[in-house]
Amino acid sequence: MVDSTRIAAGAALRTARTCYDHLAGRLGVALADALTERGLVTLSADGGEVTAAGQRFLEEFGARPAAGRRVFCRPCLDWSERRPHLAGRVGAALACRCFELGWIARERDTRAVAITQAGRAGFRERFGISPAVLIMPGRGPSGRRTGALERGGWRIGRAVPSLECNSPR
């Protein structure tokens, strides 16, 4: 018999998760694609760069990369999508801002994050990301668990510690 909880957990991780302090999974890759397609970020094997238009976009969006010696912007190969998502201070700032806006919420005992209804609307409006990319299999358009996932149950435990958002507010 297949353990529906493990299947659900894998689907959640493939849909949206944190990778250290930045976003990964289908959501992280879709964000990287949206930013590169709009000419806001350029990514190469050697690293990444935020364009002047990208700097304005990040500022307007409220994602302010923290100062420091850490890499500013770079691609990170996504293990589930086998394509890059955005890492470095820029990736961390985007993740923090999405948490602050309530577009994503932590799942318990995992790196998976739930994309909220506000997030589906926000990702569509600000980044042009199709809601179909953001709906985890086994969840309806409202983001609520459906069908076998409800019956299989989800573990309840301690909350995952939040990311440290270094941007001044």
C-alpha cells in the first residue's frame, strides 16, 4: 500500500519549498523564469546579475537584498525541476518578501511552503505566473487539501523556524 502522506509531502516539496533561505520547486523556478524573461535578472553558469530595471522592480516590490559579502545573485539548480531557481541575497530577499506579504506560509516539519490564495493572485499579477503552476496536486484552487490527502492526514508537530529577513522595514 502506498503511503499517501509521503506522496503528499513529496508533491508539496516539488511545488514550493525553501532551499536554504530562498524559494525552490515549481514556484522558485517560475520566479526565476519570470524575472529572466522580463529582463530583470540575467543568469549564467557563472552567476547572476540584476539589471537596472530589475533593481527598480525589486525596490518597488519591497524586496531589499541585505548587505554583506554573500553572493548577490546566482542560479541554484533545483533538484525536482532540474532547472535553476534564484539564490543569493536576491533570492533570499524575494523569499522574505513573499512571506511578509502572506503569499506563502510554512508547512509544519518540512521545507515545503503553502501558496496562499493571496499568493496565487500576487504571483499572477506581479510575475505573470500561471495559477496552474502553483496548485499542488491534491489541493483545490483554494489551496485546501482535498481527497486522499485529507484522509491520509498530515503530521502535526513543531513549526519550522522562520527565515531571518534582513531588509529594513
